[in-house]
Amino acid sequence: MPESEYIIAEKICYHCGDAVEETSYIFDDHKFCCLGCQTVYQILQENNLHSYYKYNTHPGKSQKMQKEDLSYLDEPNIVAKLVDYQDDTMAMMTFYIPAIHCSSCIWLLEHLYKLNPAVQSSQVDFMKKQASITFRRDEITLRGLVSLLHHIGYDPKITLQDVVKESKKINQKGLVAKITVAGFCFGNSMMISFPEYFGMAAFEQQYAAFFGYMNLAFGIPVLVYSASEYFKSAWHSLKQKQLNLDVPLALGIFVLFFRSAFEILTQTGAGFIDTLCSLVFFILIGKWVQQRTYHYISFERDYRSYFPVAVTVLGESGDRPTQIADLKVGDRILIRNNEIVPADAILLKGVASIDFSFVTGESRPVDKVMGEIIYAGGRQIGEAIEMEVVKPVSQSHLTKLWNNEHFKTYAKKFNTFVGFISKYFTIGLLTIALLAAIFWATGGQVDKAWAAFTAVLIIACPCALALTSPFTLSAALSIFDKNKLYIKNTSAIEQMAAIDTVVFDKTGTISSPNAATMYFDGQFSALDKKLIFSVCRNSNHPLSREIIKWVGEDETLGIEDYEEVVGKGQSARYGDYDIQIGSASFVGVQQTNIEGSVVYVKINNEIRGSFTLEQSWRKGLNEVVVSLTKKDYELHLISGDNERRAETLRMIFPTDSNLLFNQNPKDKLLKIDDWQQKGKKVCMFGDGLNDAGALKKADIGIAVSDDINNFSPGCDAILDGVSFHKLPQFFAFSKDAVKVIKMSFVISLLYNIIGLSFAVQGTMSPLFAAILMPSSTFTIISFTSLMVRWYAKRRKLMNND
């Protein structure tokens, strides 16, 4: 056909697929319904992004609608409320984009940097229809970025709460429509095929051809509409020279239709259209259940489970620790040295030097002035600051930051194993199908060859293999969350199951800050008391918090030059007073054999006295140690404290345990590395701030929290102190979760082996194969959910008892 005739024949828009009017726009031999669609096409072509149209046919969105006025995005106050983070040079924002619907959308949105170099990175969450975009605000404004999204047809929905509200929903309208069409065609096709099943009388025989054509008519919408996503996925995979799990499925559907059409049109048989409709209907039902389950788990994780971390809220009745789940807009909060800012807030008091490495990956501290907004995820370096919350806590945002690439320290081993299985699954499946077909065809049984080939492609359900790990571990995550152990991601559960060595810090980890007793030996004046309170108020160390409790609420003095040396002490200046509070070596005195943890107070080079903390061990420490020892875990203690409680601890810990004292943060890190070099899988329990390096170095690092903000992005989990006695149950349950994965994997494997043994013989009807295939998906989801709950009940983790 000549090019000009091709252009005239083209009746739909090349970009969006809408009908083209007579006065159409033509560019590069393609028709467009409006100037907007043509412009998007030109922009993509000019920026070498033409691959967008390769992945899906007409993947774009119509540009006919009038664009909204974006002038409000020029207002700095509005921008500050919308973005997740911004500084002088860069900004980050999460957009809710309803138009995201296919692989082409993901591909284009993650290549925005090619359209505008000011876009540093973009990441799409397909299930939530969200795009997180980082851009250089000195080169493109937020309005400019939104305009760019408008130009390419991905209009974001911008209101302060829409991202949270919309992502709570799950948009399955398209999938439900495809299920409806497949179900309608399946029912009618079955009804028309009944005479064929039960044998036709002479009267019915004359209508056989008509019934066949009707069946074929019902099969066409199922093929081109309901099953379209499988063909798109398979085609995209083949173009990338890969074989994903949809390839055999798409091939099976196509072969069924082709074979049926051939038989009906040549009047050599009734075809298998009813089987085709049932196959597509059942696999779409399986996909619907899978998405609903995944969304429920995701919703639970993002909006109902909160970090067991508290922040200090300032009120007229005094300071009070408040869980971040209960933090409200307008609350005045205190952020101490090394603490994470849990929500966007305005700086009201103090000198703020914020490390945003948790957000941006860059550790350069950024100075903030009073009245300036500080974004969630920043860490205060220096003295305590007071802030007012201006935006609700976003659990989803904090979880996303926690899983940032900067803090990933290990690979998802089991997922790699499933990936390995999936890689060879398709090749193996196609090989079996071809061998079965060739075997029967060479024997002259062509019908059996067709039946064997299609049945093999349909019966070997890849979905079950892919579902075993994510569904089991996601269900386990929710159990851990309810028991106040908040784990970073599913990979950490598998890592926890592999642990053979457990290392504890002492102060604030195995000792209970709520049952400790503080003594003071010395004398100080009313001013000294104010100075001690004002300095210790800036630190989140367990000993500083105990000193604050002992001293009581007092006037906060405007100290200067505050500095905290991790594991040693803190210093500051107030007028003519130089204050040092810390260990004997920090203040420069000789250590004495006093029982307990000792903190010295030195003002203007004079020792005013010392605080002694008599620690009590956490509830169930003896039972935890005995239980873990019985299960062959190696137990060790690494503490920055002195050896004065060593004899007591030796009575608690096994005789072969290493009890190491006077260890600085670097010593702890090196010791963990030493154990790892010996092939040990190490789990470290410690203070999220003071043990941050050791927690990150360990195979799994767990920060222990007691109504405090000691969250460290380097850790893999946060344990509420009240659940410390459940540690043996947690370790056992992580092993149970991995056990469930292996059991469900064996079940799916047995299902495939049994199904294939019938399929290769050509004795299994494709209809039964179509029913059995999604049943494995239901089986795996049900089995993993029930088994995880059963193991949780067995470990007494279901009712927080």
C-alpha cells in the first residue's frame, strides 16, 4: 500500500488511540487526533524516546482536554507544603498519576531525565500509580515539572492529601471489565457447547456450524481484549530478548484460539473456545485475588503499622513521649542530637544543622534558620531544637526512605533463587511442550499432539512459583508489626532466619531504663542543676535521659558550642561556664570501682560530682538467653560501659560467650566484622543512634526503642522494649516463615509435576487445565496465609501475649 493511502486508512490516533476526525494532524506518516498528541510524539522523537511506542500500542493519553491553570505552583508556601523535601538546589516530590496503566508509562516516566536534564531521577510505583521525582529546583520549578508531565500526557493529581487517599484505593476497573467480558463469553460459550458435550441429535446437527461460528464470535473479544495484557507482556519480553512467565501463557491462549478457529472454519471439529474463555476467566480471577491480597498487605504496612518510635512533644504540663502515629499538626516537638525529624515541621527554637543523607544520600549538613521548614527524614546534628509539625506523619514516606538504596546492605537471596527458577522455567516448559507435541505427531496422532502441547502450556502454572516468597514474607511482616517488631522489608526476615550469632549492647538494650535507679555523689548549686539539665536535654543517650529524670524539669539555658562524642560524653558552654558531662576518660579523671554506670560532671575544670546508674535487666532476659542458647545461637555482649557488672552478666550468659567492655563504636564494628570473617551470621541488638555503625555492619541490625526517637536508617528493624522477652519467638517465627516458603514451593512444584504427567500424555482436557491452573494460585495464597497464622499462634504471637 502506498504511504499516502496508509495515512488515509489510519483511523485512530497513533499516540492515544482515539478516533481521528477528518481534519486530523499528520506527522511522520502518523495521524493524531489533536495538536497535543502530535506535540507529545514530536517531543519523544526529538529526545530519542521513540521506544515508548514499541512497548504498547497507543499507550498515551488524549491531549484534547483543556489543561488546568498551574500558576498556583509559583507560590513558595504552596510548594513547601507539597514537596517531600527541598533545599537550595534540589527537591523531591511524590505525584499521584492516575494515567499510569502499562509498561510504556513506567518506561517513559523513569526516563524523564532525557526530556529535561534538570530531572535527576524518577521512580514509579505501578500498584499505587505514584511517581517519586527528584529534580534540580534551580533549573526547573515545580510548575515547570508539572507542565512537563502535562505535555507528555501524565497529568498528576495535586492536592495535599490526595496521594495518601488515592493510594489507599486499588484501581481494578480495567481488570474487572476484562473479567466481566471473559465471564460473559465463558457462560454463553459453555451454553452453546452443551449439545457438543452430550451429543447432538439429528435436528441439532444442522445447527452445528452456526453454533461453531457463534462460539468463535465469543472467543474474539476474549482473545483481543480480556487476554491482551498477557500478549503485551509476552511481546515486550521477547523484544527484550528475554522469556518471562507470561510467554507460555500467551502462547497457550493463542494456540487454543488458532486451533479452534481452524477447526470451526474448516468444519473439522467444534474447537475449544469454551476452554479458551474459561482459561482467561479463571487466570484473571486469580490475578484479581492476587492484586487484592497484595494491596491489602501494602495498605496494612503503610497506613496501619507504625514504627515503634516516639518523639518528645512539648506541652504546658511538661514533655511527654508520643508515638509518631499519634503526632498531630500543630504539636510542638523536641528533636535532640542525632534524632530523625519524623514529619515536616517549622523550626521555632535552637540552632539547626540537618543531615539529609537519609533523604538525599548526601551527608553534608544543611543549616536552617528559625521559621524555615525542615523535611521529614532529616537528622539534627548538634543541640536540641524545638519545632512545630506542619504536615501529618507519612508512614509510607518514612518506609520508602528506610528502604533507600543508600542503606541496603544485603541482597534478597531467596528472591534471586525464585528469579533463577523463573529464568529457566519458561525454557523448560516450552521444551516439554514441544517434545510432547513432536512425540505424538510422529506417531500420527495429531489431535493428541495439539492437546498435549496446549495442556502443557496451560497446566504448568508459573504464578504459584512467583507467589510463594512475597505472600509468605508479607504476611509474616504484619505479624511482626503487631508484636512491635517493625522490620524494614521482607528480605530482612530471611536474613533473620539465617542468623547463628546474636550480639547485645548493654545500656538501654538488655538493661531496662524504666527500672533503673540513679544516684548522685557530690554537690551542685541551683545554677549547676540548670546547666546539667540544659546540656543533657540535647542528648538521646540512655544515661542522659536518666539524668534528666533525676534532675527533673528545670529552666533551659541558652548554651552554646554543644558537642556530643558518641559513647564518651558531651560538652557545651554557657557564658563563662564550660561544662563537660561524660565518662572518666572524657572529663579526665581516674576511674574508680563504683558499681554501675558512672557519669561525671565537670564545670570550669572542677569535678562537681558523679551520677551512678544502678541498672536493672529487662524483663525475661534470663529466659531469652537460656532459650537462644538451647537453640544453638552463639551469644555475645559488646558494651561501651565499664566492667563493674561483669560478674553478674557472666552468671546470665553462657560460659563460651564473649563479654567485651569499654568498647567504642569503632571497636564494636570491627568485632562484628571479625565474627563475619569467620563465617558467622551476626544479629546485633543496640541503641539505634550510639550503635548505628555496628547495626549497619551486622547481617541484621535491630535497634531497641523505649518511647524514644532512636531510629537509625542503618538498622534493619526496630524492636519496642516491651517485646524484648519475645526474641526467641521472633527468631523461631522467622525460621517458620522460610519453612512455609519451602513447603509452598514444594506444593507448587508437585502440582506442576502431577499436571504435566497427565498433560504430556494428551489425556488432560484443556478445560480442566484451565480450572486447575488458577486453583494453584488460590492454594498458595490460602496455604501461606493459614500456615503463617498457624505458626504465629504456635509461637504465641497472634494476641500480643
